[in-house]
Amino acid sequence: MEIKRLEVGPLGTNCYIAFTEEEGRKVGVVIDPGAEAERILAFLRREEIRVEHILLTHVHFDHILAVPEVREATGADVLAPRGEEAAFGDPQLSLLQMDGREEFSLTADRLLDDGEEITAGPLRFTVMNTPGHTAGSCCYLAGEVIFSGDTLFDGDIGRTDFPGGSFELLRRSLQRLCDLPGDYRVLPGHGENTTLARERAVNPYMAR
């Protein structure tokens, strides 16, 4: 699996394009296309990647604003974790008001449950519900990689003071991540990559 990270939008959101080759053609997914749709699409065109899914870790504005354009250009379906459906139509839950917007039209083609597996060619992504930053936040596990959204950062965790957030739920979600066997490369929604082993060792919120 190859992974391209694009830092997009005013909040520096990490949009990931994960892809591989299948029968001589590239196939993959786009995770959290938060802004700058043309940059995302330019990379997809240049690499000739067929996008099968747009995966959302949660429905905050800085992770979703480029979704309509990417969806229209690629024909990919939009998948979001169950528990986030209310945020699609609520500018307070999606924080759209922070971006000066009152309306933004977006729906999910499918809501994902904990443990569900998403495929894109030979790629496999497993949904791990990690609520706390929002009511339905999730991570996606693919091989030895965790796309952690705004649940876990390098040395830090996502905020819980926004509408729908809960520190107690996030604490339980972090424990689930901490209890995963072995090590993973952690690709967060903002900032630099880290590893699960490092976070277990140095992140105060990940203490066993």
C-alpha cells in the first residue's frame, strides 16, 4: 500500500490517499478530503488512481469540505462512521459555523459499524469506533497502519470541548487503541506521523 499525504485547508488537515496496483491499474481510497479538491484531484489524475471510496473519520468541516467535488469527479461513494449522521445536517456539530458557513450539502452513501471491513481492490480497511472527539469518530486500520483522524495525535489527543465531544468516551477509545497487539504506524488528522508504541510510551493520555 502506498500512501500520499496532502496537508489541506487553513487548519492543516491531513488528507490521505491510500492506493495500490491491481492488474496493472491503481486503485485506492481518499481519507478525509478536507479542502483543496483540485490538489487532491490533480494527484489522482497524475497517478491515474481509481478511487472506490471516500472514507471519513468524522464529520467536522475541515475533514469534509472537498468531499462533494471529489465524489463528483471520481464517482466514489462516501462512507462515514455511524454516530456521525446528525452532523451532516447540523452546522454546530460539523463546526461549519467556524468556517463562516451556515449550510453545506453532504450525505453519506453508507454508515459504517465497528469492525466492518472496507475493500478497495486488494486493500482492506477495518473500522474501529473511537468516539470522543465527536459522537461517532472512528479510526481505519489497514495492515500495520492506523488512520487515526482526530482521535490520536503525536503526543496529544483530539479536543473534546466541541459539540458532541466527550472526554470519557475518548479515554475509553484511547484504551482500545492502547490495547491493540503489536505496533502500528499512526497517521493522524493533523500533524506528523507517529507510532502506537511511541504513544504508549510518551503520550500521557495513553498510559495503561
